[in-house]
Amino acid sequence: MNTRMNTHAVTRTPTADRPGTAEAELLIGGMTCASCAARVEKKLNRMDGVTATVNYATEKARISYPAGVSVADLIATVVRTGYTAEEPPPPAPG
């Protein structure tokens, strides 16, 4: 598996079904209902080449995005939508 870190310390993992894309997970804050999650998901999916799924219950977004999009772009889109977004903390060393 080929991974590299960007400036936001998210592992860019190429996806087998969409070469040239990477995946990220973001923690989304401020959602109060399923409609909020749908709103965030819709805004992310409007970005060129981005495919996102937002889960209200876990307050997480799983996002597949092309090389021309950065994690900062994804976060900015969520923030402009009226919610907070941040990367999950790195796993504890074990």
C-alpha cells in the first residue's frame, strides 16, 4: 500500500476503484439532526471529484477526493456550510 502524509497529517490512501484519489475522515461538529448531516454531505459532494458520506450518529465524514483537492479545502467547505470539521487525533501508540 502506498501512502503519504499531507500537511494535515491525513493518510492519503489511493483507492483501488478510483486511481488518483485519496480518502480522509473528518470529525464534524455542530450537527443537531440528520438534515444537518445531509446538508454537509451535499456540499462536499458538490466539489469536483469528491464523494462523501456523513454519519450524524458518529459525527464523522468519510471522503474520497482527487489529488487537486486538499483536506484544508474539505474542511473549509464544511465550515462555510456552518459546521466545524477537524481531523481525528492520531491513534495512540500501542
